[in-house]
Amino acid sequence: MNKKREQGLAIFREVYGDNSADGISAHIAEGQGFGVKQAEWTLDFAFGAVWASQRLERKLRSCAVLGMLIALRASDELVHHTKMAIANGLTRDELEEIFYTAIPYAGFPAANPAKAAMLQAFAELDSTTNSSSG
């Protein structure tokens, strides 16, 4: 495993947990199937280069990414990156402010699915927390 992939996998594991990290690793190890290259790029480039960069703290990088995803109306990614933002130290109040900040720039049509995606992420996090503490 190259250094970028090792760094990327470590960060991916920190923010998404062992199950997701093991899953992406297994998909890459199989070396075949639909989307293997995307999984490699996710670890090597997105996480191993961009998210591993020390030039911007992860909390701020999450702010930037969330704003872009809201504008792109990328609801599925917003669910994942909302969870990641919490793992990177953002609070729900801060996430709400990011959401509000995006509205005048991305518009209400982009805000509606973003709100739903962020609330879904919160619900999934709450469900995981409640099931592991009960």
C-alpha cells in the first residue's frame, strides 16, 4: 500500500469507522468490479492528498465541502459529509449556520434537499448513538 493510500485509509477510518474503511479496502483488494478506480481515487486523492493536507484544518475543510455539496444539491454526499463534519469537530449549531449561509448563494431550491440530507445524517447518528448506549 502506498503512503497516500495509507494516510487516506487512516483518515477515512477515523471519520467513517471500521466497517466503511474495511469495506472500501476489500473492494480495492478484489481489484475488479464496478467502481474500483473510484475507491482508489477516494483513498489516494480525496483522503490521502486533500484531506491529509495540513494547510487547512479538517473542521474548516468540512465547512468548504458542505457549502459546495449544498450548492451542487448532492444530497447523498451531504449525508456522509455531515457525519464527517461532526467527526471533524463541527457542532450541529455550526452545521445549521453553514446551511443558512449557503441559502443566499445556492438558493432555496438547493436548501430544501440539503436540509433533508443533514437531518437524515443527524437521525442516523442519533440512532447509532442510542443503539450503542442502550
